[in-house]
Amino acid sequence: MNNAISQTFEDKLRAAMNDQLPMPREAFVAQLGVELTHRAQAPRSRQIFPGLNGRRILQWAVLTLLILSLLATTILGPQNIVAAMQRLLGYIPGVGFVEAERILVEPVSLEREGIIVTIEDLVATSDETILILHMENLPVEEAASYCQELRATGAEEVCLPSAPSYTLKLDEGEGYTGDLVRGQGYSENQGKEWFTSLVFPPLPPATEQVTFIIMDGLPNMYQGMPLQDWEFVLQLQPVDEGDQQLVYEVEDQNMRETILSPMHSTTDESADSATIAQPIDLQEEVDFKLSAFALSDNLLTLNIDILWERVEWHSVEIIDFLNTQGVPKGGPLPHHLTLTDASGMQVPLVLNTFESRGTESGSQKASFTLSADISGLELVSPLTLTLQNLQVEAYFAPEARSHFLFTPETTFQAGDCEPFDHVLDIYDYSIELQEVCSMESESLLLGGGGGGGGEPNTTPPPSPQYGLEVRIAAPEEVLTIDVSDSCTQTMDNCAGGGPQGRFVSEGTLISTSLYYEEPRWPIDFVLSYIHFQLSGPWSVEFDLP
């Protein structure tokens, strides 16, 4: 926690009163001190208000609260009192905005054979338990070698990625089942580092110790590798209000709901080799909301929520993926948000990637945390937060996917390409499947392309010997498309593949299908995924207290 940027309700109230009310006379302060000391030492009566029953006491309490509210409004002003009288939330680095009840006393790390696993934070609220996990020095090279050796033995089973399981446990008899509710993670440093935020059911009140267990391997590894289970004993402590920033919840004032234009999926069904999914009405309502902000003397922290309706929209991001390449490790990621005050001054915003929960699996909601250094700035309200673009990842259900059969007309040699003429419209974007090309070994396009940005998925795949590339023409708003072998006809020969981004020089999207042996015709290509960008802007306004 950072006490330097914390400011409680009492601090705010005290500062406002010092600014607007005269200082009391020293004689009055001295007399008041004597009186309070005398009263504190006097015996207390069991009846606080003689002659008043409980109902009358409650009426007086309500009246007193109203008077205090009016007084505070006079002192603080209407904008401040809305924030000051609401519930005090917490901004927890690594988690975001939560009403925390208990937190991790300190990070806990374990090291085995060079692998370091650190529990960065654990935050327990009344609704859920959030755990932040960081892994370092994952042996991705050893994982690749393990998979190659397994295939060299002629083993029938394929190299399946590990599926780690995460559990929270209390002492026996506590009656708590800490199975994972949801989670998300991402790799850095060529797959050697892994960051994860995990959500578990809420802990029982006043829990002081919990055990966190990792079983069945680690991320970016393969099933069958000799990896031990991990167990961490975590000490918890109550949250001190002084360790939290005062958070101002934003109601539905000055919010602007944006309705996206109707979008339809249509295709050309003239080709006998294509099975096209029925058009889907994709008229969407997307909410862009500033849900809360936290303020201290030198830091403004914003929490935004994006909500949508379509279940096939797996995730929605504000990250500018087209400009993530070249960002140093740990550096701030580019994003599509700008913040300006009423005078037109733009305030740089930093996307706190590790503190943003992003899209919650299955919830059709994404939450992001951003911060701005406002030390020395004289901001003029209202402030305007503008989102220029949204980037959407959509995965289509099997019944909504389009299929295209392909058989080469001639002997297909490495480097050969044949036309693959199919045109379809997805989300108002015209998608043209242009050609299929044959690649072998070193010629295979593996790794991320220019369109996807950032580091590719570096989980070491088994070594394929053959590959097919579908080359696709699409507008710049389309970042990646997955048109690859469904593998239903040759499951034992498929080695993966998927969208590889865009050849910048040609403006062509690439999607690969990989094989251990020569492909077997016909290939059933299926369109299952698209990553695209929606253009804004969307804006919200808010006033600083």
C-alpha cells in the first residue's frame, strides 16, 4: 500500500473545513479539552438520553444525520458530498477498485529448480477473493525439447499443453470450497514469465490464513513433464482505511450510451465447396462507463467498464495492439483512451495492465484501470474521457462457422499457391479469401504478425514439417482471422496453426494450418475467429471534487 497517496474521508473533510472555516480561539480549545477530560472520567449512565425511548432516539439520530449532511454540503459543496457520504471503497494496486475486507500481509515466493512463483497479492471482499500470481523463469526451452523427444519415440499421444488447477484451502472443518471461479493470464519474455489474476469464492469473515495450491503443471508447459505441485501459506490482515484512496463512484450522469450501427454477416454461396453460416443480426448496444475514480494530491486513477451483449465476443480491449511491438518489458502499453480538461489540456493516461482485470470470462464485461500523474497540474472541470477505438475478439460457435473445402488442382509443392476465391461480409467488413499456399519446415510462417502486435503465443508447439497458409484480404480494421483446418478429417496429422497477423508490405492477413506429414485432401477450412477494431469515439464527462 502507498500511504503517500492515500486520503481518507476524514482528511478530505478536515482539509475542506480548514480552507473555509475560521480557526477556533485558543481559549475555547483549552476549555473544551478540560471539559472533555472531565466527562471522560465521570461515571456513565446506562440511559444515554433520559426520558427518550428507542423510537424517539432513532428519530433524533436520523434528524441529526440530516443536519450533519446539510452542514457538510455547505462546507464541501454538492459535488464533494456525493463522494464523501457514499461508501468508502478501496483502490488496491494489482486488483483495481474493490471494497476489500482482508488483504495479503506481504507477497510470498517459492523457488524450485530456478522457477520462481510469487503470490503478489490476495484481496478478499464480501463477493469474491482475488489472487494475483507471477511466475518467472518458466523452462520453455525444456518444454520444447520434451515434446520433440516424445514424438521421436513414436508415441501416439500428442503434446498437450498443461492445464494447471488452482485451489484455495482453509484448515479442516472450515467448510470452505475454494475452487477457481474464473481467471485470466498472459505471457511475457518469450513465454518465460506468466502473470495471472484468479478469482475464488469469498472467504469466511475474519479469515487470517489460507493455503493456495497449484497442481497439474504450470502454464506454457506440457502434460507429462515432471513438475511438482506448489503450496503457499498466506497470511491475511484487515484493511486499514488509511491505506486506501477515497474513491468517487460515478452515477449515470453525463454518461453516453453508444449504439453501434447494425452489422450483418453475409456471404457468397455460389461456390459448391463452401458451407456458409446463416447471416447473424449483430446490432449491438455497447456501454462505455466511467464507474469510479480515485483522487489524491498527485494521482488520478480511473476505473472504466465496457459491457456488451453478444456472447461470441470473447473479449473487448482498449489496448492499441497495432502499436505494441517495441514496447519494453514492463513498459506501459499503448491504448485508445485520451483525457482532456475543459481548457483543452490533455492529461497522459497510463494503462495499469496488471491492475486491469480486462474481460471477465463469460460475463460480457471488461474493466480497465488507468492512472494519471496530476502533480502540479491545475485541472479545469469537467474532464472528458474519450475512447477512440475498441478491439474485439469474436469466437463463433460451431453452428455459426463458415466452411470451405480445398483440393489443389496440381501437385502441390512447397511455395506453390492456388486461388481460393471466396468473399464474405463479417461485421460489415468485406473478407476475401484469396489463395492457399504450401509451405515446408523452415518456410512456415510461425509467430506473431504485424497485425496482432505484441509478443506471439510462445508456448512451444511440436515441430511441424508441412503447412498451408490461407492468404486473406481485409480492411485495416480487421487485425487477425482464423481460417484453418478443422482437423476433423486428419486429427492425428494436425499440429495446430491459426491466425498469424498481417504482412505489412502486402496488407495480407495470414492464417496457417500445420501438419506432421503431408496434408490429406480435401482440407476442410473453417472460419472460427476474428479480431477486429471498432471505431469511436465514445466519450464521458465528469467533474473533479
